Amino acid sequence: MSILIDKSTRLLVQGITGRDGLFHAKKMAEYGTNVVGGTSPGKGGTMIDDTFPVFNTMHEAARRTQANTSVIFVPARFAADAIMEAADAGIRLIICITEGIPTLDVIKAYRFVELKGAKLIGPNCPGLISPGESLVGILPGQVFTPGNIGVISRSGTLTYEIVSHLTAKGMGQSTAIGMGGDPVVGLYFRDLLGMLQNDPQTDAIVMIGEIGGNAEELAATYIREHVTKPVVAFIAGRSAPPGKQMGHAGAIISGSSGSATEKISALEAAGIRVAGEPSEIPDLLKGSF
């Protein structure tokens, strides 16, 4: 078992005729994900790469393919509408890879997704993977291996680095999720921690945070009250100067709020072991489950 995606995932690629959409549609299909088609307005009724059917709208695509998941590779100015179109078509899980979407647009789209009873991951995220079952997004599937460690991350590249350390030590993953680092995103630490806590295949959790905001502090409180599985964390940006934005729009420190020191203190107070370097995570996990 895993969370959110598995062998039953039927995936539509929104923006499949674009360069990135087609490239990653092929990569996801090669991994074993059931990519059932995609959308590109005005190009419906065609086949792209002699493999994937193209539809004009998500309503038509969902009806014709029985898709339950979508991934979005459309330009930022169209991405919020693409999220809402997917939710309105009955898609249950929407992953938005697109970056640079205005925050107010994301807020509007997120509220609409909630009203429709769907789930959103991203925007500005690398997606997620249940190793050996399904990959949705731009994650490098070759560094992941099936196992019993859940991974939740605000940082895409750090996810790959930390998972490569886990895999090298024989520690496979149940599901790994890159949530994205924008100020407003869909599923976040607390949502995903609850899912992994309830997943019988997940025995331990790795949480990768970064400076800015208070998501890690809120997660620490949630873990202390609701999570019984071992959790190991890493916080990126320890050396960042106050007031600097480091890579992600959400990674801004204001005073002491959102600093690495504050986050690490909150996590350790909740009984969570925090690694000083990504390579330390496998050793901190050993013997914990």
C-alpha cells in the first residue's frame, strides 16, 4: 500500500502537446504510470507520439478515459484555470508542476478544489512517487526504490539527494511527495503526515523542511499529538541571512520567525531527531522502527 497514487492511478497530462508535457508524459509512462491521455485545447481528436490520445477539455478527457488524477504542465497564466477545470471534471488528485502562478490565483483555485472534494499538490512542485507503482511529476524515478519510509518535502532537489542516501543504505520508500515551496500550496505537512501515519506500509517518516513560514512548527505540534511513527527531519537554509528569499517564494525569514533555529527547536521539542546534513538521515533512522 502507499498513499495518493498506486497501480490504480489513471493519469491525464494537462498540456501534453507542449515540450515539457510530452517529455514527462513519456517518462512517467516508461516508469509504469498508467498515462491515459492528455489535454490541449484545439488539438482534440489527435494522438501524440502515436501513444497518447489528446482531448480538448478535461470534462471530455475524464469521461472518455475514467481518469482519477491529473498533472499540469501549462504556462503560469493558464495554470489556475487548469487546476479548477480538472477539479470540475471530477479529478480527485491534481498535481500542478507549473511555477510562477500569482498567489491570489492559487488561493482561488485551492478553494475551488476544496469545494469539489479533490486534493491538490503544488503548485511549483516536483510531484510524487510510490516506488514500483506510479510516478506523477518530474521526479527522477531511478533514485527511488520500494520500501517502508514515507518522505515529505518542501524542496525538490533535496528530496532527490536524501532519497539517494536512503536507497544507498537499503532503505526504500513507500511514497515520496514534493509539496512545493510557494507561500500557498495544496496538501501540506499536516495533511500528509496524517496519511502516512495511517498507511500500514509506512513505518517511518522523513520530513524535509526549509526556512520561511511556520509550516514546520505546526507540523511539530501535529506530530507530537497525532503521529506515533518515528520521524526524522532536515531543515534547509541554516546559513541563510535574515530577510533573504532563498529559492522558494515561501522561504523568507522575518525576524526570528521562520528561521532554521526556530524550526529545529520546535521539532526537537516534539521529540523529532533533526539531521545536520542530508547524509545523516539514514543513520538517524536506523533502529527506530
